[in-house]
Amino acid sequence: MSFSLHEIGKILGPILSEQELLGPFDLFLRDVDEVKVGVVSHLGEFLQQLGPACRESYLPILKEIHHSSAPTNWRFRNLLASELPLLSTLFTPPATFSVVVPLVFELIQDAVACVRQTAFLALPKLINRLGGCEKAWQDDIVKCRVAGFAAKTSFQERQIFLDMCKILHTEITRETFCETLLPLVIKLGSDPVPNVRLKVCRFLWNGVAQGGIFC
């Protein structure tokens, strides 16, 4: 039942879904992991079936789901990370910026590489959602949150910065990338850690190979 709740919501529509399905949904979220995983694996699709106001009332659940999982249960965090691209499109820009953005960046720094790689995929959706009139928020993501990783003392976090650049260079304007992120990428070409330098070389080489996407 937990794995099919979102499909029932598609049949019932927003009004009946809010009347009939929220009780079971709340119950399944607090059930044993074998049941809970069914809801989390279709979290975005279920929330999509609710009205906007009801949907936003479930924003605190996102943090609760993340922090309630055992530190060793990386598969559960990876499941939540896989829902982030859709969740990045479901809420108003203010709600997305205040709740979804911090969650994305928490999972981007996860100890397990698989979780980090999955969370990276939400960045383009966030950029698109917070662009336009919310350019200040988009700039906060790129210039503060992403760029901040380039100066981290941990070489793993500096590698995370390069992984994010690999995704973002096609999602933000060339001017923004060249002004904000590219100088940091080039600076990491002199990083003391060989693995970081290798990532820089691969990133720049792929950029040239794809037709000179850089300045």
C-alpha cells in the first residue's frame, strides 16, 4: 500500500487525496523502514497530487525524514536524494529556498559518494526554480554555497565543488560561470592533492572537447 499511495492519489485528485490519503501517508512515514521506504521512494509524486497549501504544510517532513534515518542507512538517504529534483519544482520559491536548498546541500556533503552523486542532480532544478525574479537566491546558491566548497580544507569537499561545476556549467549563463566559478576551478589546478588536480584536468578537457564552452 505504501508503494502505491501516489498512484491512488492520481486517481482521486487533490481534494479526495487530502481527505482520504493523508492519514495513511502520515502513518506510513512513522512505520518500520520496510513500509516507510515505499512512501519515501514516491514522495514527490504523492505531494504532487495535493493542493499547493497542503503540499507546503509537509515541508518540515523533509527534514524529519532525513534526520530520522540511521547514519549507516545510506540507501535510505540515497532514496530521499533521488526525490530532490522533483521536490525542487513543487513548492514556491521562498519555500524551496528555505527548506529544499539546505536539504540538497546537506546530502551533497553526505559521507557516501553514491548519495552525493544523486543529490547533485537536483542542482539544475533548483537553479531553474530560483532564477528570474529570484536571481538573488540563484546567486546565493552559485556564489556562496557552491563557490564556498572550493576553499574548504577537506580535499573531498574541494572535489565536491568540481563535481557541482560539472553539472552547473550548462545550467547557468556562461558569464556567471566564467566570472564566479571558473577562476576557482583554475586555481584548484595547483591543488596539493593529486586527485583534485586530476578532476580539474578532466573537467577543463571535457569543456574544450564539447566545443569550447568556457570563456
